[in-house]
Amino acid sequence: MVTVLRFVFLGRAAPSEARNDYNRAHTYGDIRVLRSPCFMFFLFVLGCESNRKELSSDTTAKTQASDSVVYENWWNMGTDLDEPEKNFESRFAVRVTELSSGTLTVYLDSASSTSAPEGRKFFLADSVAVTGLTKLDKFTQGCTYGAGPWQPRIGVMRDSVYERSGRPRFIWVLDTLNARIRPVPTDSASCFIAGPE
């Protein structure tokens, strides 16, 4: 909506006031109206600025409304997909959400105990987000790092082909000792993208 400011100028200047009709001021009651080109230009700029802000707000609202979830996942860190018999209830859990705008967010949640009673609650311990991802960028839990000891790792890999290993764009360690998601260099990392379910 454009902000419109209107000023109505009434009457005509008396001959004794005819010095410069555009650069003088008239007083109507308690309102002093400046009739100069500079003042009118100021009003024009004010209206344009208001319109620009409203258009910007509308654009932001439309972008947020069109942004949708394209991938999400949740798992308890005691879950072993390869050997389910080794599963245990960890006090840490991971949430992953990817939006159509290309923003991926990973949350590390922590609970106060390792038991799993009804009503157990997790609380956010740490999070990390990356933006600018494309359809070729895929989140994966299948990451290894050099010859070091095993640690839970996650990453983002850019590849148009599933089920092959490669160097990730991003890789993080899920550090449950310090309740942190730590980025590590990708030089010695390798990730595997499983096929779509």
C-alpha cells in the first residue's frame, strides 16, 4: 500500500506577500505548511520509502510461505541400523530438517536420563545449519574419517548417483561427551549416500 500525503492549499497570496510563493510558509490555525519544492520532494520520497518497505515485507512473507520441508529425520543415538541387537536407549537424539530453499539444520537433543519412561523429554543441546544447498546435495549418516577411532558422523555430499562413496562437502562429529556438533575438515573424510527409501 502506498502512503499518500495530501496538503490542501487554500486562498491566494496578497500582493504584499508575493515575494516567492513557493518558498514561503502559510499558517492555518496551528498547522504550518511549507510550500517549497524541497518540502514537496521530501513528501514524495517519504511515500516511496514507505511503499518500498511494505513491498519488501510482502516478498519476505511469500518466500516463507512457499518454503516447505523436503527432508526430515529423527533418531536416537543408541540406534544401530546395521546390528539392531546392539541398540540401546541413549540420552542423545538427532533431528534433521531440510527446506526447499536449500537450508539444512541439524539439532542435537539431550535428555536428563538414559531411561525411557513415558513423557521423557529432550532438550536442545546444540545445532548447526547450512544454506545454499541444491537438489544434488544429500544428507547422510554414512561417513568415515581417516584411520581414527569410530565416532558418530554425519555429512552432506553432492552427487547425482546413489550408493557410492565420495568426499563430502560438509562433515560433522556428533560429540556426545561435550554435547556438541563439531565440524571437521573434509580432506580425509568419505561419505556414502544410500538409495532413496
